[in-house]
Amino acid sequence: MSPWWREEISARIAPGGITLLRNSRGPRRRVLDRQSVTTSTPDSTAWQPVVELLGAQIDARKWRNADLGVVLGGHLARYLVLPWIEKLRDADALVFARQSFVDVHGKAAEDWAICLGRAVRGLPRIAAAADRKMIEALHSQARVLRLKLRSVRPVLDAAAEDLARVDARMTGWLAIVESGNSCVARFRGGECMTVRTARFAEPAEQHLLAQLEQDAMCAGLDSGTGKLYVYAALPLDDTTLRQHGWKVLPLPGWCRA
């Protein structure tokens, strides 16, 4: 059966809550429903509450026989920037990435699922990781709900894909702001060069400005240079950013799974 003739559910999950988007069948999909639900434990470091919430919300709406794509936000996905190594095969790159995650996060990272961004000669390569047990739980949940889990991917990957649709050769920054979590990535000519993630309790605008200025300083760039695309999963007043010279552009799209 063509995937066009199955409804499509996109879910963005993060420690603070979930957002669900249900699209119609057919080549010209239209939005049938969109829901956002917050968790009762937004500061939890565990993935189980948000995965349970996802299953409960889909079950309550009786969404069945659809394709499901899941985007991992907040600290459900971890990132590292790996240096370019000449003549490194993909299999060896995965081994290097896993050891790098273990070096940073300890033994817990030994069983994480890891994926790599595309390799571009001479440029750093982005690695992302997530708890393998969480991904297995999502697969099991989808089977119980009679859904086909098509993809599980980090929010940075989904946002970068949306960015490429509107500004494929962008030089500047991409900022993803969620409840209590941020991810700031610097791009050059459309390629991701650095990734900076953080948790925060202060106002999102104040936190994002500090993260951007620190990243610019580390790169030897003037603050406020280049474009800044922002994907915000919460209300964000960009006045302060603009007052400091940042050229703020909203990122269209919804970080589809």
C-alpha cells in the first residue's frame, strides 16, 4: 500500500510535554488535528513519563492504522561535534562517536542508539544519540496502538531539514528553544559547524541571548553577525535579540518527523 493512503501522525516529545499533529491521507496532506499536552513532571530526567503520555494521548483519540514519526526534543537527544578524520569509514566513525559519548556522559552512553550527520570533507560531523530503551519502548507502543513507527530522530535534524528548505546555504545560527531546554547550532554555507545545548530556568530570551553571544565569542565572530533562525516551542519575544543586533527570522514548518 502506498504511504500516501495512510494517515500520518507527527509527534514532538520533550521532557516538558508533547505536540501531536495528525495529517490526512493522500499526496496533498492537510492537517486534521493538532494537540499540545504538558507533562506533570517537566523537570524529570527520565524518558518514561513523556513516552507514556504520548501513548495515552494517541490511544484516547483512537488514532489507528497510521504512520508515526517521533521527534526527540530537550535532553531526550544528545549531540556531539566530531572532528574531521581523513579516511574514516562510517563503521569506524560510529565507533568513534560512541566512545566520544562515553567519554562525555559515562557508561550510560554505551547502550545509546547513535546516528551521524553526513560527512563533508574537511568539516566537523554531527553525532546524535538517544537511549536505546526509549526507542524500543516507542516501537512497542506503536505496535500496541496499531501504528507504523516510521522514524525517530532528534529535533535538530528535523529543524535543519526545515531550514534547508528555506535557506539551504545559510551562514548564521539556528536556535531551538523548548521549555527549559535550548539547542543552538552554528552553520556555515548550509553545513552545521557547532552545537551547544543547555537547560535553563531564567527567561528564555535572556538565556538564548547569552548562549548566542558565547557561541559567537568562541567562534571569534562579532555578536549579532549572520542570520538567526529560531524555532520556538513556546512564546518568545525577540525584542532583546534584535536590540543586540541579531537578525531574527522565524523558522517555518513544524519540525516534521
